[in-house]
Amino acid sequence: MSTSYASAVSGDVSGRRDAARALLQQPIVTAATDREAFGLVRRHAPALKSMFADRLGYRLVVEPTFARLIKAPLGPTSPHRALRHADGSEFGAITYACLALVCAALIEPGTGERVSVDDLLEQVRADARENGIVFGDPVSEERNFAAALRVLEEWGVITESARGDEATGDEATGDGPHLDVHRDLLPHLLDTPLHGMPGPAAALARHEHEPAARRLYRRLVEDPFVARDELDDEAAAILARDRHELTRMLEDDFGLVLEVRAEGALAYDPAGMLTDEAFPGSGTLKHACLLLLTELTERFGASAATTLHVDVHTLDSVLADLAAARSRTWKSIYVRDLALLRRDVVALLVRLGLARPHENGLELTAPAARYRPVPAESKCR
């Protein structure tokens, strides 16, 4: 094999992996938002479609202006990943309803590729009244509407329009801001039309009988930690039998490193780019989580290397001490309201796969032991 050919093959494999990683990070890639990543996806589209379908049960749609990776739902034990407001708080049911109504208004026949924000809001209000959806006071209504627009803009579905069309000299109709709509992308936001489903459970039921190997691989790719006691017998047997093959596949497909221990499996990205929630990190919550883990893993020692139940009293005691010691640097709302601090800390630890919810506190999972303090080695002088 010539050096130039080997280099081309290596570059091709690397490009396909980079394209797959880009789609994991952002399942919607458009030519306008990320031209480089979109170019990689288009170049490797056949191989990517095959890999995602066979190994993960995902469907990849690649069109001239966008690529959309349509994922299958994860299991009930997987960390909850919600859409979020600009302040970091999770979308509630009303915000999701507002997002659905905005999408419905944008995709309605007769809607053009440029819409007025004011007209869109009025259409959403009218559709909400028709369907018995109450947004609450005007401030909440505007907040939910703005959150829906922000998410759609991040996905590349809408962009803020200029007041006039420089190419034609036409002025956008109506007063106020306008949006350009990527109408070709809109129908692909959902895996399947909702109007044909009898209820929410139907969206999950379609994937209940998938092969165990596919379900296991999906968990390893998507979850920060897969506990062995969460796997059924068939998936656990595959993990034990095909560990080396899974290691190779994860490296080839996504550049992930598989680590398997008695407690479960972890597929991590050495580059730290694929995580959707960096930890440790800045901010009161992440600081509180790190200090809480440090305290608990130090206090319970070897017991923290396995699933460990920590009751509410212990949690509140540790968090109260931490908040008192850092009252000047942490957000005042968390210093004043320890119940709120505990709720948000537990929720973040669960999302990170470092804990599981428990009716009386939480259960630390095995990866939490990674944050156990290690004494620094003294150096001889």
C-alpha cells in the first residue's frame, strides 16, 4: 500500500468519525450554522447512515442544506435530558407545548419562508386557546415563546431576518422583527407524526423489541455510566462476551474509550468534547456537587466505590455546612433555601450519572468514587 493511499484511508476514517461525533453533539447540522461539519456529514453520508442504523437504530436524513440524526428513545433508567431556558432551568410542560405550537404554526400550509414574529405569536395564542392551553400571565407567555424561538434558532430552523431583501429591494411585510424559516427542515424535527399516535407511550413502544446488542451499544454511546444491575441478562452477557469488540467499535465510530468494571461500564471521550454537561465546572451547582461528592466519598471511603444510599438528613447536613462556608461566593438563593439547593444538586448528579434518585435522599453510583480526595504525594527536597 502506498504512503499516499494509506494517508487517504486514514484521513477518510478520521473524517467519518469526526462527522459522527458532530452529529452526536448536535443532531441537527445545517450548512448555515456549521458548514465544515455539514460538509463532512454529506461526504460520509452512506457510511454514517449504515452505521447509525445498524448499531444504534438511528435514522440519518441528509439533504442539500441540512442533516438530521433522528434518535431512538433511551430507556427509563437513562439520565433525563431536557431542553432548557437561557437561565439553565428545564422546560416545563407549558414551554414544550409552546414549542409545539410554534412549529405547527410555521409548518402550516400557506406559511411563507419569512414570517412576522408578532403574527407568529398571535397564531400561537389562537391555537393555544383553541386547544385549551393556558400559558399564564403575559410575562410567562412571552418567556415561553422566546424560549421556543431560541431553541429553533439553535437548531437552524429559524434565523432573524433583515428588514428588507437586499437582492430584490423588497421590504418585509408588517411591523416588528421577522424570521426566515428553514421549511425543509421542519418536518424532520420529529421521528414520526404525532397525529397518528394514540398517546405518548406509543412513541416508546416501537423500540421495545430491539436486539439487546443494539440497546447496549446505544446506552454505552449515550449514557455517562451504565450500571451492570440496570442491564438485562442478555445485555450483560453481551458486555462480558464482546467487550473487546465493543471497545473497537466505540473507538472506530466515535473515538470513545470503554472502561468496564464490576459495577458497570463507562464509555468516555478523552478529548472531553462529547459530553453535554461538563463536570466539574463553574457555577454554584457544579461547585456544590463536586464538594458534596468529595465530602461523601471521603466520609464513606471504600463504601463509595459501590452504590451508596445517602439519606436526606446527611445530604442536608453536608450541604448546610458547605453553604455556610461559602455564603459570600455561592448564589444567595441557594444559601437561603437549602431544600432548593438539595433538589437541584440531586438533579444534576442524576443527569451526570453520578447518582440515582431515591425516595429518601439519593444513591451514589460507582463513578462518584472518582471524586474521592487523594492525598498529594510529598516531594523530597
